[in-house]
Amino acid sequence: MAIVTAETLRDSYDVIVVGSGAAGGQTAYTLTMEGAKVLMLEAGRNYDPVRETPMFQENFRAPLRGTGTPDKPFGFHDATVGGGWKIAGEPYTSASAESGRQFTWYRARMLGGRTNHWARNALRNGPYDFKPYSRDGLGFDWPISYEDVAPYYDKVEMLIGVYGSNEGLENTPDSPDGVLLPAPKARVGELLAKQRVARLGVPVIPLHRAVLSQRQDFQRIPARLHPNNPRAQRILADSMQGRAACFWATPCGRGCAIRANYQSTTVHLPPALATGNLDILTDALVREVTLGSDGRADGVAYVDRHSGTERRVRARVVVLAASACESVRILLNSRSPSFPNGLANSSGLVGRYIMDTVGSSVGGQIPLLEAMPPHNEEGAGDHVYSPWWLYREQKAGKLNFPRGYHIEFASGKYMPNQYTAWALERYTGGSYGRRFKEDARRYYGSFIQFTGRGEMIPNENSFCDLDPAVKDKWGIPVLRFHWQWSEHELRQAAHMQQTFAAMIQSMGGSVIGAVHEDGRRAIAPGGYIIHEVGGARMGGDPKRSVTNSWGQTWDVKNLFVTDGALFCSNADKNPTLTIMALAWRCSDYLLEELRKGNL
């Protein structure tokens, strides 16, 4: 990749994009393919998954058998090489020591950001998810509808490659014909679950996942994505031909040397760089957005992570796409006489109403899956999932919580890891020698885990601001988190536990561990699911939002936000696909404003 240095930067750019993950990658791709000169600033190091991914290394060959450590929480082979929940020299603080009031902030300090480590579950928000307040009187409606975003979901799915199926289920949108790739076959444990949980009314359908189940149609898709741009079509076609179909060999969290799964580093950045319109500066931690004498943004100030030197770069437009809370931190640190409380914060809402996903899990052992003969269990993570199925019951007031969750599955003979050993020991009570080998052969592949991913409703007690005393190693004020789950989320987590236990029992299995009726014990800590969104929400009223419906800040017209900070709500769908769809939509608007001379 063409990486620039501080000495080789241009004097000025059309657009500076802060961040290189889902939002930053999509923003830079859209802008550069249409001719804009873009500088991308990444706080972490350069990273090349084609060169660095450990495709065929087994866990048992890794230190500690590949298990997690404080600096590598997802294991030795995980793609996240410069980040995690704790980063040396880059603290964050909590406003409360009370149990359940902490937020754990995950940051990926590397080119591509969190797209190098994510589940690749690519679910569309549905019509209900853009108008939740209108449905039940809680939270906030978005200023846009599903119909506004649907064309961009189509584009993103075709660009990154998403497999799945159309099932016609309520608030679980289908994709147009020819957009999705074929879904891989379900495994035996997933098929058994589908058969048995049908008795409970729980649907089990193919998951939409950003992995190539077959090669992309490089002859048809580029013309659909860039109909009036032959050069962009050629560049994208070349990039798509460089991606191979998945051969189901390596966990996606390691990265992908054959570019079969979606990562910004293998999908967005290669064609953007091929245009000649993108410069990338890594190890550049942005401190603030700078303003000119006219009150418009004129660039950013950043710190070189190696030297500690502060520098400035200039552009006509600045786009924050650094992840929700990181973009909030930049805005709050961009203080001036005109904006004493932080840039674009005349509403007082920068940092307010941050959200994560509600998470809870229950595992079990299924006798019907014991001692299975060797068979092909290859694949890319989960192949099926259960979308939320109780909309009507919820609308009728038959549930004690207002928003839903989807269910993710973990079953089959995946590569043994720490959970495999834990489950075996918990179930058998521990065994040794020949008995241990017999138990391992008998029970390997018979364990299943159900995990919920549910909607959090924004609340006034969940926000972030600047810590008045703590700074990072470069002297930049750090974020202080205020966090509180509401009773809505706690009751939802308890419902998850009861549902998952019933699902395991319907399969003839037994639950391993406790089933928590108390939502406080059932729910994962805030931030743990790594789905934080909100903090600079879009809206139709400058007094009640930070940006307009295009991600353009109300206070500074040439300052945009295109990451998850824009979210008005956090549906039960994983947010990454929506982040990219909104980033594409915002970038199209930005380009048009540049053409008109408004920026």
C-alpha cells in the first residue's frame, strides 16, 4: 500500500478522513472513486492482512495455546495487533465505581480499525428500527427512513460481498435479486437446532455475513455501483478479481490473506489507492479539528505517535470517521472561543446517548451430537441465526421489555480453544489419561452456545465527556464514561437466558452453568460487545441533534461525521453494515456539495 509520511504530505486536500475502518474506508472509497483528493489519518500502525494473516497456524502451536491475554484479548492469532480494551498510554476513565456502571471501550489501533476483527454479521436495520419512537414512544426516531438507506445497503452488499438469503420476515429486510451471494449449508448442530426450536416458534434462517461464498461478479457489479464512471468501473473490477472465494480454512478474526472476507484494508482501500487520489498517514493520532478565521474547519491537528510531535494538515472538508466515541473525543477536545464546550456542540449533545448492544449467552451439551462420525464441518463462523420473532407480542404488551434481540449460534467441531476445554471440564467434572481422551472424542462437537444481541434504548445516564484531570501520554484529555443499563435492557437479557435454556432443552440437551433470572447478572458489561454507537446523533432540529440527516454538522458546514456516532438508536442488528451504508450516503451528499461549490 502507498503510505505517506509527514514529509511527503500535500499542502492541502479536498477532504481529510479521520479513521480507516468501516466508516473511514467507505468514505474514502466513495470520495476517491469520484475524483476527490483525500488524506486518511489512522491513529494506529500500518497493517497488511495479505502479508500478516496466520492462515494455517493451529492454536496449539501458539503461546498459551492461542488463548487471550490482556494485550491480545481475543487470542494470539487475532488480527488486532495494536489495540484492545486497554492500550498503554491511552487510558479512559469511569465516573462511577458502582457495579454495572462501567463502560469498557475497545479500540483497534491499526489500519482498517475494527474491520480487521469483527463477526462479519451484515444485517440491515428494518423499517421499525429507523422509527422506534413512533412505534413505542421510547428513544428517538431517525430523520431518515429505511427507504432512504435501502439503496445504499444494496451498494455496500454488492461491494463488500455478503452471503445470505431472503426470507420475507417482519422487519428483517430482504435484498434485491442478484445482490446476495449464496449462503453456505448449515451444519448438523444448526440443522438440529432449526428442527427442534421450531416448536418454540423461533425461526432459524441463513445468516447474512460479509464473506465471499463465491467469486464476485466483477463484470456486472462495477457498472451497477459506478454507472457513469468507466475509470471507477475498471479499478473496482481489478480489485474484485484480486479477491478469492473463502475456502473455510481460517477463523475470520485472524484477518484474511486471500481477501475473502470484508476488511477495509482488503476491500475499500485497495481500489481507493488505485485511483491515485488517496494518501494514508498512519500513527497519526488526531487531537482536534482546527478552524479558520471564517469559522469553517480548515484541517486537523495530530500527534505523531512515535515522535510525539504535533503537526497540522489542511483540507476544504473534514470528515470524522474514527469510531463513535473517538470522534466524540475529537469534537470535545476541539475547543475554542467560538466553541468552548467542544466543536459542533451548540446543542450540548456531543457525547450524549451513547449505546452498546445488549449481550447474554447460555451454553449446553446435546447428547444427540455425541460421538458423531467425522464429517465436513468447515465454514465461516455461524451459518444460521434467529432474527427477532416476537414483534407482535411485544406490540401487544405481552412482554415486559420493549425491544428485541437476535440469536447467534456456536456449534460444531470448530478449532478447539479455551471454551472447548472449559465446557468439557464443566460437563464431565474433569477427567485424566485414557478417560480424558475418551471423553474428548465423545463430547467434541456436542456443545452449543446461544448468544443474544439486543437493542439498547438510549438513556440520559449513558454518555461520555472529558475527564477534567486525566490525559493520555501525549497530553490529550481522555474520555470519562458514564453508564447505566435501564430496566428495559436488564429484562431483555433475562428473557434471553430463559429462551436459550428452553432452546437447549428442546434439543434434548442440558444447560452448562447457571441460567440467570436477574438481568444484572445476565447482561454483558457496557462496551463488551464492541458495538458502541451514538454521541453525535443526526436529526432534523439543530437544537436536538449534532448533524443533519447527511452527517453534516449543524454548526460547521464543512465538518462531517460518518461513523456510528450518527446513530439515533441501536437496533438488534450488528451496526457495521448500517455504518457503511450511511457513510456512502453521506459521502454522495458531500461530493454533490463540493461540485456545487457549497463547501
